[in-house]
Amino acid sequence: MKKLILTLVAALGLVAGAHAAGGGMAWDKAPVNTSDTASLQNGAKLFVNYCLNCHSAAFMRFNRLKDIGLTDQQIKDNLLFTTDKVGETMKSAIDPKQAKVWFGANPPDLTVIARSRAGAGGTGADYLYTFLRTFYRDDTKATGWNNLAFPNVGMPHALWQLQGERRPIFEERESHGKTEHVLKGWEQVTAGSMTPLQYDQALGDLVNYLQWMGEPAQNTRVRIGVWVLIFLGVFTLIAWRLNAAFWKDVK
């Protein structure tokens, strides 16, 4: 319980820092559909291969991935890199002390990151989708990377080999007597292994998985909720007609 509370407090603190640092940048809409099992499976693969090296999901067990259509054998063959037991939680292999030295802080747990990052700009999935698409090379930073959605972030661009290296292009605009630099577009410096469209689709799958991981039972909850509302509607109709029948002879 203490570990869960500390994780949530840290996540909320990072949310505040992200909004303060982001300067009100508009978030892109994430293509989230937690009923798309193919998307969730690909997102889980990307998460394990690119995120779990540094970030843990300590409140999520590998065997819960059976809810998105994977078998125990598929999980063992393709996703177990940090443990040999399907029932174990998703813990990163990185040493927290080394992580603090390299990045300035221990990378946060990502179990509920999509839920904790929601804000005025949109959902937590929208923020993550925007954040992971706005990295650019910055040789003045220790990691060699910076981010438009979270300026001066200590995290390097873990997916740069997929996206390649890009440079933001800004244009100057006058607003209330002040000159603002507004993002106009991107220049592709070096190509990645994916096209821009493929990268956006892959990120959509990753963010979709992060959204699902924050509440794996959300689809079941929605389905049950629909049936409950249908039951209440039918029961209300029956009660209304019974009431009319009981009181029809009373004047």
C-alpha cells in the first residue's frame, strides 16, 4: 500500500511539472480503442521492448495479458525478458541508483500513467501520444534529446530508431505585443525504420495499451454497465405498468 501511494504521488507531481513546463501546448488526439485486441497486443510488445527497460509497471502482471488474447506460451516466448514467471509483475531491469545518476531521477512507474496524466489539454492518452511524437535532437542536453510537450525532460527518446531524428520548425507570430514562436512543422533529419505514418500508428498502439493497462477491467465495466441500464429501463417500464394496474380502480 505504501508503495502504491508513493507511486501515485510521484505521478501526480510529474503531471504538474509537465503542464508547467509544457507552456500550454495543444495535445494531439490519441487514436485509443481498448476493444482492439490486435492494437493492444502490438502495444504490449512495444511496451516490453522499449519502455520496460527503464520503466516498471509494478501493479500489472504478465498473465493479465491473457485478457487481450495472448496465451501463457505467447507471453513466455515473446514478452518475458525481465522475469521467467508469467505471474510476476512487470518490473524493469534497470538499477534505480544508476537510473538516478543517468537521468536525474528514477523513471516513474507506468501502470496508471495514462490515467494520471489527464488534464485540461485532454486525456492522459492524448498527452502521452503528443509527448512521444515531439522529441527532437538537442545537443545541449545530457541525453541529447528534448521534447516540445515536456521541455527539458530527463528522458531520452527511446523510440528514435523507429522515428528517426527530426528538427522542429517554428515561425514567429505577434500576440498582444509579444513575439511567440509557434510550431510550423517538422524537418526529417535522418530516416527511421518506420515511415511517419507507421510510427504514428505504432505509437497509437502503445498509447492504447497504456490506456488499457491503467484499468484492464474497463471494457468489462462498460459492458456490465450497459446491461444494468437496460435492466433498469425494463424494470422501470414494468413497475410503471404495475402501478397503473394497481391504482386503475381507485378514485
